[in-house]
Amino acid sequence: MRILVVGGGVSGPAAALALKRAGHDVELFDRVLDFLDAPAGLNVSENGMRVLKRLGLLDAVVTAGSVCDSFEMRKINGDPVASFPTSRSGDLVQINILRTTLSRILTNTLIQEGVYVHANKQLIGIEQPTDGSLGVRAKFHDGSVAVGDILIGADGVHSGVRQCLFPDRKPSKYGIVGYFGIVDLDPSTINWTSRSHHFFTDNVAGKSGMVMRVSDTQLGWLLFELKQSEITLDSWKPLFDLREERASLAEMARRWRLPDVFQPMILGAKEIVPLTIYDLETLPHWSKQNCVLIGGAKHAMVPFLGQTCGVGLEDAEVLAALISRFPAHSCSQLSWTPAHVARFHVAGGAPKKDALSKCPHAANSVPSIPPVGSATARSDVVVAGNFADSSNSACNKKDLAVH
């Protein structure tokens, strides 16, 4: 089957990799010129690490990131409140890592295994057959068109795919804004040896700081507060006037009474990114005919439990298994809804029957995740079916503004 994946963050490349190894012909598209232009810190919990292990990427991710020993909750001034050790199961540990680093590992693996990866491809429209058969046509801002059997939307909370399928479902600002920074860990200026995830919070004032080790040599820090802001997605880019921003944020941290260790972290930051937290109401359906959403495109969630990445990776694995198990069915026939496909529970390295047993087309057997290198990609598949005229497509350029 020929599968188009839109979104080059984490869940998109993971789904593309699993599908490629299952023998499908896969291409990946992302809206930005450089997939890795928006640094942010991620905590990958055991469920996400389990997926990465089955993709053969566990060692690479552990090496590139930093093992998270615990979550340390503190008052804004650093006084301890509570400590929660992270879960461990054999070689599965929780990892703090830069989103750009994890995306690079996944994308490089895709390229090495022969998947075409297209950057600077902003989706502006989707067409699907009018007769209910397999097939989808994706149109991009540069005039190019990609044709496949199924399209997977893994393009995040501001999903262009979701906008095409469900134009009335839009994310809303959650009322949290802040700044994320990256600093090289220099023992001569920054006294920080902990590998735990630290939160410093003033719940009354609605202001918080966070520090996480994202690699052996780098720290990530975050300042955020409960506040509405005009920051948009287009501002999710590294700031250029670092000298002025570092001084301003260092002064803000001082006013908030954050521990003194924040001062060298902020003043030494080599990248600072403004951010706004968005939320998305639960969608009644995750698919429409031959298009399906995964990750933040369908269940964007505020990052309080650190599960955005883990659930997105589980989405990728479950969807790849479903498509491989039922290659002749459209996404709608697979009943890709919250009620029918929630997630797989995993034990002993293989998916156990759970959500699949509720799928109306499922047999008693449950598909196993293909092992690394289990199959090679098939040749292109000619898509059958009658496409609607482009003037009646599900979404066209004048109707869609991808933020």
C-alpha cells in the first residue's frame, strides 16, 4: 500500500518507519524547510520508550538523551515539596531529550531505509474518491501533488490535515505562555549535577520554572505563567536578539524568586524559544474515509503528565499494525475512533489484544509489530477510484490557513 505521512515531528516519522518495515511504500512530508528548527524538551515515558525499542532505536535515544531519575517538586524558591522516582522496567527508562534530537534520530533512520522525506511541503488541500474506494490526493503550496492509498495526519496541534477533514475543530489557547531555553552544561558557571526533572512552582501567582537535563552536555530550562498571550505558532521560532531576551528573562526569574542557579542558565542560553500552550477538544472521529489523524493532530494535550510524546508514539505503532492487518480497508472501515481504538497494552514485547478486539473488522488474532528489517517496500500502487473535482475537494487553498 502507498501511504502518505504529513508531519515530521515524532509520531509521523515513527508511523512511517513502522509502515515501511511492514512492506508499505511510504513518503513523509513536513511544512517547514528544516524539520529541526523548533527546539523543545521532551520527557519520554516507559510506554513511548517501549515503542522506540521495538523500532530498534532504544540505544540511540538513551545515548542522545539523559535518563530521568525522578520528578522533583519544589516551591518557587527551591524548597522541596515532593519527590517521585520514575518507573523502570528492565532497559526501559524515562528519558529527557530535545524534540529536535529525537526527530533527527527517527528521520535519519527513515532516510537510511529508503523513505522519501520532503521538507517545505505545506498542505493546502486533500481530495478523496467519491465512490468510497481507497485513494487520496494531497496538494501542497508549491503546486505539487502526492497520491496514495491512505494519508496519515501527524502534523501536530495546528494540523493542516485536521483542518481539511474537520474544519470546525480548532485548538484553543490554554492560558499558559512561556520561554524554553537551551544552555551548555559548563560546571565552571552552572552548578547542576542532577539528572532529575525539577519543577519550581508558585501556584498562587501562577508562575513556574523547570529544569531538565536533555543530554550529557546540555540543560533545558522553562519559564511559564498562567497568562493569555498573542504569541502564535509563527513565534515558535528561536529568538534572534538573545542578548536582550536573556537579560529580560533573567530579571523576570529574579522577580519570581526562582533559585539563583537560573541566572547563569538563562544568561548562557544559546537558544530561546517563546511558546504558547494549546489544547484541543476531543474529536468524535479520528479519521475520514482514507485519512487518519495521530499524535497531537487528534489529541493535543497540555504537557503536565509528559505523555504527549509517549501517546503519539503509541498511536504510530497501533495505526501501523492496523493498516498492516487490514490493508484492504479504508481508515473509516477500521473504525478509528476513541471508542474503538484506544491503545495497545504491551507485555513481553508484543501487543496484546485490547482495542483491536473491539474493531468490527478484526479477527481473533492480533497483528504483531513487524521486527526491524522484516520486509522491503513494495513498488508503487496505482490508486483506483474516481476523485472529486478539485473545486469540490475537502479543503482548498482559499479555505485553509495553516498556522
